Amino acid sequence: MKFNIDSPVFQFLGPLADFTLLNLVFLVSCIPVVTIGPAVCALFSVVFGEVRGEHGDMVRTYMRAVKENFRSSCFLALFYFITGALLLFHFAFWLQMNTWMGNAVLVLLTFCTALYVLSLMYAFALNARFENPIRRTLKNAVLLALSNPKQTVLLLLMAAATVLLFYVNPFFRILLVLFGSSFLAYCQAFPLTRVFRKYE
């Protein structure tokens, strides 16, 4: 019995298997926690190549990208972890203060949190695509998020839909473990590529 590798079935199963393997390698890479930053950057490096049509060995490309961006992406992840923890602490503290000053601080914290989330949509992808100091990467992440509202909203909707489906649909949790992270990054790579193309 002969199999036609050019058939639509094989054309679908091939990339699906690649993304599933990439996703599993990504999840394993995140287990030490401190490697989450390099893992996310490496994942974006791979999917950017796929979007540009540079098809190759995803896992090998991924492992190479982890090594290349390890130091900068670790610092980036550390910044977002500390900043997120500080924002959460201050929200918990000032929510207990039923004063005009407390309300004013909460408004400021809400604004800072919005910038935090918006920049997070771009920062690791920027670090994967461009070689810049951490401070410039963070600055560019905020500027790109604000200057490209359509793409930013699309990125937020993709992430929000993934989180929502994860919590409400048990079957989707299985899909997320199998290839969800790599597929989400691949989908987000399209609007990100459109934004980055203006500056390349």
C-alpha cells in the first residue's frame, strides 16, 4: 500500500506533528521556570521563520534560539516578573484604602498595568526578532503597542480567547498541552510580522 505524501491529509498532518513536537519541547523548557523567558523568545523565533516561509527543523531552530537569546530574555522575564509582582502587591494594598488618595493611586496603577500588559504582547517577540538593549526593547514594546492599535487588539483577543477556552473547555486544555502554545504563537506571528515589517 502506497501513501501519497503530497495528499492534503499528509500536508496537514506533517505541520501538525511539527507544531505538536515544538509545543512539547517548549513546555518542557518552561519547567525550570527561570527558562520561561528564553523559551518564549525561542518559540517566537521559530514561528517568525515559518511565517516568512523559512521552513526547517523546528526543534533544532528552537534550541539554537534558546542559546542565542538566553541572557537577554532572562533579564526581560525577570523585569516582567518583578514588575508584575509589584503591581499586584500595590493593588492589594491600595484597594484596602478607602480614601481619595487610594483611589487616585488605583487609577495610576490601572494605567501602569495597561501599559504592562500591552508591552508584554510585543516585548518577547521584539527580543526574538531584533538585537537591542533591554531598555530599548521595553520602550519599543510600549511604543509599538500604542501606535498599532488594531494589531495590538488582535493580539490581546487571541491571548484572551486562549485563556478563556482553557478555563471553560476541558477538551481545549488537552489541545493546549498538545500544540496550543506553538499554534497561538504562530497565529500571533502574523500581526507581529506586519508591525515589524515597517521597521526592518
